[in-house]
Amino acid sequence: MDFSTPVLKHVEKDILRQIHFMNTTVYQISHYKGGAYSASHVIFNPEFGKLGLFLNVSLSFGNGLNKTFEKSGFNSLPSADDLERDVKDINGTGRKYLLEAYLSYEGRSKKFYVGFLDTTAFFDPNEFANDEQNQFLNTDLVNNPLATLPSYNPALILNLNFNHNFSLQFGWSQGDPDTESVYLTQLGFSSEDYHIFLYYTHSPLEEVKSFGISSDYSFENFGFFFRFGKNNLNEYSYFVSVGGTFSFKGKEIGIGYAFKKGKELKNVNVLETYFKHVLSEHFHITFDYQLIDDVKNTYVLGLRLNFEY
């Protein structure tokens, strides 16, 4: 089973190249205002036999519309990317720009990772809704928002592959800035056409528990995804997202819908659709439209330029 991170999947397009560069530049506009950001990643990924090293350094300019939406009380944000404020003070630790830095060991049926890890890249994976650089932009269509999945903190992950169709994964991560420690478990079932992941997270200090399902299915040029999430907090009862993609002649159309059933907070609806045009091996452009019904109802129009080498 492929547990490659979204960033690493881009790197694996050319396994002979150990240094990779990616840039995503986005402009978005809503009835509030317009905003832009440019996020770059330099990735170093050498391998030494069964050992591997992964470094992800990110430099971003601008914060897009996220800051404006947060000030207005939105929980569903128009971009899930790592923005300027995120990389200049990672999780409030004072660390700058170095998002990921970890060692990996690969055995016959196991993989072990230790270092600064993004747990959203290993838990809650999805083929069609897990990559804000190439797929959906809205936070609710990239990961399960009700799961406690820390990013860019010290962490340990052990993945056990029992065969090509079944895997078991365990993890521990510091929870900065929201909690102290998080323990994670995930079961994975897969074939050539589908993946199903069931995962559970637990933060003992606050006794926050969450459960999620992430699944995807591909058929010829079509891709479909489904997510479900639930936790023991009182803000939302549950989360669900569903959608699909269609690829043809260097182009891709995606449409996704996400819903959070409110308890103490109101219901949240997110609808997003995008059209991506691949212009060359290294460059593509995406037109994106979002409807976000959160504390208020608004739209977001977006243009995304992506360059990889």
C-alpha cells in the first residue's frame, strides 16, 4: 500500500532527482476582498539503501484570504496551503521555514519514520482530495477537520504492510499548538482501484478522541472520494465530504461537497469545483470556485498557478 505523503508523491515522479522545487501561486477573491499568496517548497530526498532522509523547506509570501475569513469567524477556510504566517513561526515554536525533516527505514513489510512529520500526510490519505496544490483548495476538502492530526511536529510513525491489500499504522506526535500529545492508529484496505482507511486519534491530556474514514475509488478517467469524521467535542456532531474528478486530454474537472453538522456551532456547507489545465510537464493552471456557508454565506473565486521541477 502506498503511504507516500502528498508532497513526496510529487517527488516520486522522478526518483533519480534528489532535489525538487515546487511553487504554488494563488489569487482568490470574495465579496470581502481579494488576497494572494505564493508558497514554495524545496525538497531534498536522498536514499541510502534502506534508509531515507526527507527535508521540506518552505518559503511563502502572503496569507491569501485565510486571515480575513478567520477574523470573520469562519472555521472552513478557502486555502489549506502553508502560508507566510504558518512558515515563519511553525506551530508557535519559533522554528522557521523547515516544515518536515525526518529519517525513514524500510524493511520487508514495515516502514518507520521519525522526525518532524506531517501526520495528515500519513493518516486520512486520499487519492482525490488530499493535495491543495493540485486538487481542492478548501480546508474541508483536503482533510477531516474534526480529527486531531498535527502537522510539522516531532513524531514517530510505524507502518506495517501485511500484504498488498491490508496495512496497520501507528503514530505518536506532539500536538502543538492545540494539545500536548496525540496517539494515532489506522487500518488500511486497498486494491488497484480503491482505498479505504479507518483511523482513530486520542489526545490523553484533554481526552479528545476522534474517528475518521477516508476512501477513494477510481474507474477509467473518473475518481470518487468519501470522508467521514467525528469527535467527542461539542462544536460539531459529525463531518462528511464527497466528490469526484474527471480527467481528459491534460485537463481535469473536480467537484466536492463537505458538510459539518453543528451542535454548539451552526451547520457548515462547502461546495467547490475546479478546472485544471496541464500546460506542460512542469506547469499547470487551475480555475477554482467555492461556496462557503459557515458563519456567513460567501463565494470565493480563485486562480492557481503551479510549477514543479
